[in-house]
Amino acid sequence: MKAVITVLGKDTVGILAKVSTECAAVGVNILEVTQSVLQGMFAMIMFVDISGCTVPFENLVDSLTETGENMGVKIHVMHEDIFNAMHKI
């Protein structure tokens, strides 16, 4: 099972490190990541494998949301099934 994690907010040191550390701590494997900084705004999309996640998906979402709030960025986690359903013709 896979998920998409997006991070948006003011660029600061360590955003990628904190999000990836949080993922690793619960067995989430990062498959692909892209990031950019546009006029001081940080934008990142991660495609992750959650099949080895040691916590329920809802707990992962809550934990990353809280991490984002503590860093001053918005973190959104979407299960692959929802992502695919949203983009299906």
C-alpha cells in the first residue's frame, strides 16, 4: 500500500529531515521525493510505501499533521486509493 505526502510552507532548515525521520520511525519507506523552493516557499511531494507501517494509517496522518504544525508547514497525507480515485476519469 502506498500514500502521497505533501508538505507546503515557508522554507526552513530541516523540513525534509524531520518528515523523513518521522516516516522512518514508523516503518514508512520513501519511494520517491521531489522538492523545490519558490520565492521562499517550500514544496515537497513524497510517494511512500506504507505496507510496513507499524502504526494505523490514521495515527500516521495525525502524527505528520502535528509535526507540520510544530514546524510551521502544512503536511497532508493521502492514501494511494483516494489519490487514484480523485484522478480517475
